[in-house]
Amino acid sequence: MNRTGKQNQLRSVRVARRGEAEPSSAGLNDSKRNQIDGSRGSNPTNREGWLGGLMTDRFPPTVSLAIVRRGESRAGSSDGFTLLELVIVLAVALVIAAISLPIINKTLTSMHVTSSASTLAGIIQSTRYQAICTGCPYEIVLTPASNSYQILGESVVTSSTAPPVCATTYTPPVNSPVAVKFANSDVVFTISPSSTLMLNPSGTVTTTTSTTIPAIFTIVFSPTQGTQTKTITVSGVGNVRTQ
């Protein structure tokens, strides 16, 4: 056999071997693909099957199974809080409440002091105007023990034969028959020189013991907790000032 014949024979052998290798390689790839598709199944959510098939080529079977199960545990875990987290949040809330509660109480008490002083100042002014309008004197009786006041006045007596005159006795008016509480229990007040203010028809303010000499009344409001105070000053001519 000459040289050319040998070359042709070797070429035909190589072609024959190449033809046998290609179906074998194709069959192997189809087998792997069928194995992966079969393990995956008809359900696309079968994570362990198809992931395991994909990972066996790169990782050992034990490692690939652990990775798949770890992914499943993370995907299946539900959002929520642990008991330790809840305890920490509760402890922080209690600390904030303990810090803010005294501040809130102090603020509320300060507001009560201010509102009590404003209320009493308005009562004194309105009663003074009523005494001037009716021409009869009125009294405001303050009771620090109960944080209350009561208005007493000489009612107008009318007659068909005589002009109207003031009664000689003080009685509670119809719109305020009993003592009225005007301050909360967390507020205390003191008054001097007397606990009863007499408001005369002339507009002056006197005590019950000296109805002709104007007096200056000082009413001091203070909280049971805290240092803020409010002072009402009533001059002898009826001017009411709050500071």
C-alpha cells in the first residue's frame, strides 16, 4: 500500500471514530438533561429536585443538599419578633414613661394653677360689675380648704309705693346658690387680709369688718408639686391684676 492509501485509511478511521463519539456525547447530555427534568417534576416549585440536579455537577451530594435545605428554611420562615426583642422594646418604653411622667405631671399642674387664677379673677370682676349695676353690695366668700367660692348679695326689694331698695341680709343669688369649686386638688391658694371680699356699688373693694375703707387683697396660687405661682392682686378701687 502506497503512502497516499495509508493516509486515506487513517482519515477514514478518524472520521468513523468521530462519528461514534458524537452520539455518545449527545446521549450523555440528554441523559443529564432528562435526569434534571425528571427530578424537577411537573411542579416548578420543587426546589430540592432541580436544584439538587444542578448542584451535583459542581458540589458533592452532601454539600448540595445542605445548600438546598438552607434555602428552603429561609424561604419558609415567617416574619415576626422574638421574645427577647419584645422584652427590650417593653423595657425601653417603660424607661421613657418613667422619665416623661414627672414632666407631664408638672406641666399639667402648672396649667391648673394658671386656669384657677384666671377663673377667680373673672369671678371677682363680673361680681363687681353686678354690684355696680344693681346698686347693691355683694360678697365673695373664698374657702381655701375646698378650693371653692360662694357669692352672696343683697337682693333688690321692689315696691309699688316706694323705690327699689337693697335687702338688709346677704343671700346667695339664684344663679349661684351653693359653693362652687374652681380649682383642682393639686392647687392651693392663700388670701389676705380676709377670705371674704365685699364689692360695693361704688366699685370699691373692702373687707366685711371695714366696709368703708378700701382694702388690697392678695391671692396666691401655688401647686402641690412644683414652684410656679400665680398672684391675683385686687386693689381698693376694684382693679384686678394677675401675674
